[in-house]
Amino acid sequence: MLEQPERDYILRELTSAMGHANHPRTWLKGRPFDGDFLAILPICDDPPSYAQEAVRLALERGPRRTPPWLVTILQGLAETPETALLIDKINSAPLPAPVDPFACQWLDFGMPFLDRVSLRTSIQSVASTGGRNVLVVNGKTQSGKSYTAEFIDYISRQLEDAAVIPGLPRFGVARVRLEKGYGPTYTAIRLARDVAARMQSSAEPPPGEPGDLHWVEDLASFVLTTAAQSKRVWWWVFDGFADPDLDPSSRRLIEKLADRVSAGSEANVGRVALLDYDDAIPGILRAKIQTEPLGPPASIGEVDVTAYFKTLFDSLGIPPQQVSAAVHDALADLPTDETRLPELAARLEEVTRVFRERT
């Protein structure tokens, strides 16, 4: 959409504007972006690098916003004939073709997301109307279970940009992660309060006693009602709740939510995603869920990394002949134990950043 001189002009003017603020992000906070631009823009203290990231994000994710994110940036710069021409050009440009977010190779903040074809299909199935509304993702340590939450969040943000897939409603994500050691004191009312807060609600759940089964039912109704009042579908992502020491009332609340969104009118209210929870699921609930086991870290290798670099280089206009060297560098001396995926992700993030800065 932009010629290189036009892009260079925007970067130069934006870098200058950011340089006059206390922090590069301070200037951007003053702009009325449509949507979550600042939430997914990586934080950086260097104005030139921050400007480059802001323009890249605006071009990749903002054309369908109203106004487009790049226009919002340009409208905050000094009023010049060049800026006015660019605003007119961007506003009159045809919208880019919709993309399939489930086929992405990297998530927000440059986080790589390789392979996992079956997982992508399962998440799309659960997100769509008419399928199972509960997803359980299991796998060995460092097999990428937590990446599932990042991927679900990424899909949510992409759907806010445009309704790209028919039959798949836009949704919000309320993720609750149980930290180690907190299980015994993490009661159902704390869980209900945390879920409501992540749905941007300050409503207080009804009081009761942890051993009262009716109270857990009331808490489930509270969460479902809060979600319905927000006028949007919600994904409740529970991470780490297979803790054997978890307060029983919290486990009952999770399973009650999973049961109630599995059928009837409440099926349109939300989805439940359980990360590493399989052994704790009662048999009566297993028939209602979509289970997705993740392969070991070693299952992601040369084929997946090659596909990643082919997609990346194609988007940046880099000759495909450089793919082989990039793949070799990314996989060189890569560990085979549970540190494999974190190490590979860190390498790909760094390489992606370097190549994007070069172009």
C-alpha cells in the first residue's frame, strides 16, 4: 500500500514526534485508536524502533479499523501536504483480502506459533457455533500448552479487526492462571471474582460457604449472567487448575461452567478451555469436551521452521534462497529436552525482529 519513500517519511516524522515526549508510548497514548493497538504493541524505549513497530502493526492489523490505525497515527503528526496526501491515500485504498487467523505463523509481540495443525482445527471447531464448547489441552512439560492461551487471545483480537470467518462469532478472553502454591486457598468465590474482573465487570459474586453445592451453582449463574450482560461471547481459559491441592469448590465451579455451556441456551454465552486438566475431569463430562493432546517438544522440527521462514520472508520480500541458512541457524545445537521449545521460540523471535528491522 505504501511506497518505501512514503514509509520512510512516516517513520521519520513519527520518530521525531515520539522523541519530544517523555516516553515513545506517551505520544501514542494520546491517540484515539479504534481497538487494542496499544495492548498488542511491544514496549520499547527507543523512538526509532518503537516507530517501526507501530507502523508495522498499523499496516498489518489496522487497515480495517475505523479509522485505519495508520491514519490515527498520521493525524497526530504535524499537518503537512505530505501527511494530508498519505491520509487520503490510506482512506481511499481498497481493504486487504481477509486472512485466516488460524493459519498464522506468529502471534502478537512476534511470538512464533508453529505446527499444531490439529490444535488449530480444534480451537476453530470449539469457537464456531454448533460444536462442542469445552476444550481440554494436555501435553508434557514445555510442550506449548500455555501457547494455546496466547493463540486463543490472538484469534480474539483478529476477529475484532474483521469478521473473517463465517459462523465464528467474535469473542473476548478471560484467562485465569493458578500459580503454584495457591491451590488450597483459591476458593470458588475468588475464582468467580477473578473471571468477572477479566470480563471487565466489577460485580461481586454472591456470598456463601465453600462446602455448599447450591452456592457453587449460584456462582456459575453469576459468571454466566455477567457474561450474557456484556453482550458478547466469552472464552474462559483456566490454566494450571489440575493442581491436586486446589480447593474443591473451585474445581466444582469450573466443571459446572463446562457442563452448563455444553447445551441449552447457555451454550451461546461462553466456551471453556482447560489447559492440562485431563486427569481431573469426571467421566460424565468427558463426553461433552474436545480433547487435544499436544505432541512432545521434539515433534516440532525442520519442516515447521522451514514453513515459518518461508512465510516470514515472503511477507518481507526477502529472497527465498535465504530460508535454508535461517533454518540452519535456528536449529543449530537446539536442545532436545523440555527447554527445546522455549529456546526455539526465543531464537525465532530474535531472528524475526532482526529481519523486520532490516526491511
